[in-house]
Amino acid sequence: MDSNVTVNASLDQLHDILMPPAVSNWPLAPGWYVLGILILTYGLHIGMKFWSNYQKNLYRREALNSLAQIHLGKDTNKEISDLLVLMKRVALQHFGREKVAALSADEWWNFVETHSKAKVSPDIRRLSQKILYTTHVLTTQDDLSNVAKVTKVWINTHQGNGNV
């Protein structure tokens, strides 16, 4: 019985285990600050790159807006002429006057094919020369839509060493 009494007495005298205070989340370890700064810097870099590309392609968006303003309707000769002028304006904006201004006829169309995904048929090449340098050319809606397609592909896909 003596052993029973000593066991009971020793259990009565036990106290709860004292836990150390919880580790605080703040202040963070220095590595977290460095990581946060790196993530913020990278985010700013990506944002600046996006903004720069957005600004660089402003002329493309404006050209596509102009393309949408050209009504593909009754006066096909004037509209084809407007499309050809729009293509040249886009080229002047991106590549500069020195490279583009002197280009005409096949040189121009070769330039368009070289610097974009546009494929220009011989019919469009001949038609463009007639539209630009003669009057009263007989054109069809198909001619107009073909030139409009080439213009849209040119605006969307041209690339190369431009001024911008």
C-alpha cells in the first residue's frame, strides 16, 4: 500500500506542461523581404514590357480602325485606292520614309510579301497599278475583297526592322 499512496501523491502534484510562447509571423525573415522585392521588380518589368508593346502597336490598331471605316460598297475603285494608301501609310509609319517611299509596283509588293504573311496575287499587282495610274478601271466586289484581305493581313503580320 505504501507504493499506492506515493503514486497517488506524485500524480496529484503534476502540473500542466508549460509551452513556450508561439512564434510570431512578424517580422519576417530577411529572405522574405528579398523575395518580395524580386517579385515586385519582375512584375513591374513585365508590366512595362506589356505597356511598351501596347504603345508600339498603337499604329496597328489605328490602321485596323481605318480599315473598318472603309466601306466595302459601291465605289470599288475609290475603296481599293484607299486600301492601297492605307497599306503604304502603315509601311511608312513602321519602316520609315527612307525604306518605303520610293517603292512602287513589283518592288512594293515584294516588300509586302517579304515583311509579312501576305501573299499578293499577280491580279492584285496589276489591278493596283491600274487603279493608281489610270481612271475608269472596271473592278468587282471580288477585287475589292481580295485587296481588303491582303491589307488586313499586311497590317496584322508585318514585321521587320522598323523605326519604332
